[in-house]
Amino acid sequence: MRRFSVAMLVAAVVVVLVAGLLQGGGLRGGAAQGAQVGRGGAAARPDSAARDLERMSRALTEAGLTGSERRAAESALRAKLEARRELMTALAELRSVSEDTKATDDKLKQAIAVYQKALTKYRGEVAAQDKALEAKLSVRSRARCLAVGILDNGMGMGGMGSRRGARRGPPAP
């Protein structure tokens, strides 16, 4: 029964957040933030934000975290998703400049430098969020968070994909 109520609470939060995103509020910042989309790119479209929130919710549920560990993980994931959106905006700009046949070498070099700076910032934010979160997790929770991609595992949330028929939540005592 407790797992059901936690799942219902998570579902309600996701619905509220998605509704806010679809109305243009975003997680932070407002409608204009993350709205830039380059040719052939999809930086922070509302549907990708909804997918990010859905993946985050699934990862939190799969990790089986409860209480303060879950709240800390959710906060870290939100910060990392925001950092990712900023990186995607920089990538969209790089893509746009790289596809511009009239772009000079200097403009291309500048776009590369801007993207690399954004990438460095993103990696720093992910590392800082992970370090802060690790300090709040038990060893078992840390392992579970690495396995599902809440902590950076090099593969993102879900890793190689969810295991079919995998148990949800922590192992029974």
C-alpha cells in the first residue's frame, strides 16, 4: 500500500510539473528560457522536458529511495536537468553556426569555444551535484543511484535501459 501511495504522489507531482511546463513556465526561468532551437536540433522543447521529468520519476522509483534520500536525489536531478538544458541550448547554437555555409573560421572557432565552455560548466555542475548527493546517501542507495543513472554513470538515467521485469523499490528486509 505504501508503494502505491508513493507512486501516486510521484505521478501527481509529474502531472503538475508537466502542466506547468506546457503552460510555458518551465522548471525555472520562464517561457523564453531554453526555447532556442537550432536547425535540426531540439534544445529544450516542452516535450523533451516532459520526457526528462518522466525519466527522472522512473529513475527515482527504480532506485527505491525514500524520505530525505529521495528529496536530495530529486533536487540533484532537477539541477542536473537544468544544466543539461543550458548545454543543449549551446549545442543548438553550435549546430546552427556549423551549418551556416557563410560562417567564417573565426565565427566557427568562437562557437566551438562557447560550446566547450558550456560543456565544462555542465560537467562541473553534474560533478558538484553528485558529490553533494553522495554525502547524503547510504552505500546501498549510492549503488542503486549509480545503477539507474541518478548519479553520473556515464550512460544517463536508465543506463542501458530498464530491465524487463525488474523489481521496483528496495529489497525486502
